[in-house]
Amino acid sequence: MPLTRLQCVACLALFGASCSAQHEVRGSRQPTVLAPVELPSVQRVALEACDLQTAPMQFSVYLPPGYDRASGQRYPELYLGDGQDSAAMGLPRTLAELRAAHAIKPAIVVAIDMPKDRMATYGLSDPVLGRSLTGHSRVGSIGTDAHAYSEWVTRQLVPYMDSHDRTQASASGRTVLGWSLGGLNAFNLGWQYPGTFAQAGAFSPSFWLSAASGDVQPARLAQAMVDSTRPPADLRLWLAVGTEEETADRDGDGLNDALDDVLDVVDALEKRGLAIERGEGAGQLPDAPVTLYLLPGGQHSQQAWARMLPRFLIWALPPGPSAATGTGAR
């Protein structure tokens, strides 16, 4: 007898919990590293964003240890929304510990502070038509400036980084990550700007955002985007959601809405012919274009996203051949 969708979710969450337990057991057998890890150095930068807001956008650039000594090495980049949460989520320490364990390659991380109007800025856009795909919520419109923000990231921020730091300067060397509304925007940047980002991660993405103010289910914007546009050929996605992010169940299928919305997008991606890796991205289908990870007991919180972060970084920045060398920025 085939499993129901709810039973499949329960099995996947149990699988995730089992994998976590196995990871912890294996980790406990590793030699203890007594020396403190070397944290990445950080630089604060302000960059004009005249089409988005009057004040410059602020962001932090995390440079890997040895950056100044390895003058010919170029690095992949991770662009991170809601960068003001980086310390609370343990980003610098997580990067350092994973690098010390040789679990990830060194990378430049660009942590972009939350814009002045977060609800207006994070969302979905259509770069072909040059407009935002505005959604509705109980507290007003969302994503009215999503096009301006996405254009700023791709046309100003990324070129700035390529001209000032030793980046790999290619879509294949760039990943974007966000959570909640920022996760929705990270999905947008990956899907709509494949020439800039080849990988996108979304923690607890706001896939509930709808073009309708009443019955949101049939008018959800992320699902419509997947259904109506061709998937980028080389895009890889890592979608994560906690199993206990909320209790609302608008369609009465036994799954909370946050979980249901992500699963509906994953189903839509699968219908477009994309293979889905259900786990952490290193299981039966390690090269699948889409990875779905369910965090058992995870809620809509920084604590849950901090637990997702190491798994995502290992997926996004797997250790491999040394970065390309060459001359360039500092």
C-alpha cells in the first residue's frame, strides 16, 4: 500500500533525525581539536543603492584565513541575506570549524544587512518584465521593491565584489542563501538570475506568499513561478524547513502550512523534471539539482536556521580541488 504524503513526511523527518544521531556519534569519535579555530576576518562595507533606498546598503565581507597570504588564489562566494543575524546564528564560528575539519573549501562570505524596509524588499521579481511580483499578507503588500533589490545585488553588489576581492567571478562560483522572506528572495535570485548564481539555499522560505488576498492556496507566487518558467539548466537548490514551524493547516491535509508550501514547490520542481534529493544532499542522489531537508522539530527561528547552516555549507562548499589562481583584486 503506498504511503500517504503525511506518512512520507514523517519517514523523511525520522530519516533526518537518524542521520543527525549518526553524525553526532561519528563526530564524537573524532580526535578533539584543542587549538582554537581561526575565525575569518571581517570587513564592513557600505554601497550605494539609489534605486532601492536613500541610505547605502551595509554588508560584511568575511575573508577566509590565509586570504592575505595566498595572493594568487581565487575563492567561491556565498551571498547571505539578513546578514545582521550572522553572529546570532554562529556563522563565523561554523565557517571556522568546518574549515578546520576540512569539511568545506575556503570561501568569501558576503553578509548583507537587512534593508530598511524588509517586507518591501524581500520577495519575487520578473527581470524580463522589469517588475516585482508583489504578494499580499495580513499586514500589507510584500515584495514591492523585490525587483530593485535583486537588480542591486546582481548589477551592483556582485560586480563590486568581483572588482575588489579575489572571487572566481562566475555563476558557478556563487551561492545565495536566505531564510524566511530572505529565503524567498534567495530562491528568486537563483531562479531568475542564473547568470549570476548557480546555487541557492532557502531556509524556511516564505512560499506562502500569494497574489490573492483571500484564498491564497491557488495563487501562491513561488509555485506559479516554477510552473510558468523554465528551470535554469545549471541551478542547484537546497530547500530546508522545520517540521514544527507553525500549526496552521489551511487545506486540512494534516501538514502545517510552512511544510506544505515547501513540499508543494518541491512537487512542482519534480514535475518539471528535476531530480529531488531528500536528505542532506549527499545521499543516493548527491548531484541532484534539488535537495529537500526537513529539520525534525525545527521551528521558525534563528536556532533552527543555525542547525541547518552546517549541513547547507557542506552542500554548498564541498572540499575539492584548490581554487583557481590568477591576478586580480586585493
